[in-house]
Amino acid sequence: MANARTERQKDEKRERILRAAWALIRHYGYQKTTMDDIAREAGVGKGTVYNYFGSKQEIMLALTDLTNRRILEEVERIASGSEPPLERLRRCVLHRLLTLFDLVQKYPHSQDVIASLLPAIVERLKTYVERHGAILGRIVGQGCAGGAFACEDPEATGRLLAELFEFMTPPYYRFKSKQELEAFANRTLDLVLAGLKKRHG
């Protein structure tokens, strides 16, 4: 019981540090925020912050993990729904794209973070792109099994789809508006899904 309480307290303190860091970074920017600032905002000592995170970069990558896990949870929920595979594929792809776009637009210092940590963020995102691809591949497989799609390798197709649409997210491609991104993504999806559809007759 005591161990469980201790672990819960550690988790709560870690979350408090992350919340404090995000509040400061989104207001002042990544470069101007220091570990001292984060400690003060979280109400803990600087040493405590370092007990949880070895650097400011580690904090930012932990925030990246948190955002992407939440996106994947919603993508998984959509993928497990009862809609036709074609519609679920479209919604899963668009959810990730539009959520990331909204995040960058809502917080003006997001580009500062991306520019400062680009190699590390790109490396970190690989795991989430792979997991997204696995979910898309599962939907493609269900579509093939149900006769909606014709595809020799659903798993590889899912990976390809995830990697293709990842190039529509920051920092790779910058759209002027959410409407522009959504329209471009839907046109691309129309082409991709037309190629997946099983021809009859």
C-alpha cells in the first residue's frame, strides 16, 4: 500500500512538472524557459526536476509523448468503431493531421520548439508513426477481409499511409489554414482510397 502511494505521488509530481513546463514554454517559448523557471512554476526544487528529467529537452520530449499518446488513443477509438473501413481510414488520418495542426496554430511558440529540437522530435515521432501505421494496416486488413479493399499486404500499406501523411505535419509541410490542409489531405485520401477499393466485375 505504501509503495503504491509513493508511486502515485511520484506520478503526480512528474505531471505537475510537465504542466508547469508546458505553461511556461507555450507562453515564453522553449529557448527562454529555464529549468529554474520550471521548478518555481511547479513549486519544487530544481534538484527535484532533475530527478525526473535530465534536461529541458527531456521534458519537451515527454510532452511530445503525452500529446501523441492522446492522439493515438483517439485514433484507436475511431479504428475500433463500426463505420465502414474506408470511412475509418479517412477519419484516423485526418484526426492526427488536424490535431497536430491545431496544436501548432494554438501555441505560437510551437515552431520555436520544433526548430530547437527537430532531430530529437523527428526521432521520437518515429514510434508514433509506426503505431499509427499499424492501426491503419489493421483497418486495411479488415477492409480486405470484408471485400471492400484489394491489397496484398495490409500491414505494409498501413505503414506507407502513415509515412505519407506524416509529411503533411509540421515541420515538413506548412499550410496557411486548417481548411487548406484538410482539403489537400482529403484529395490525397481520395486518390489513395480509390486505389485500395476492390474492383468488381
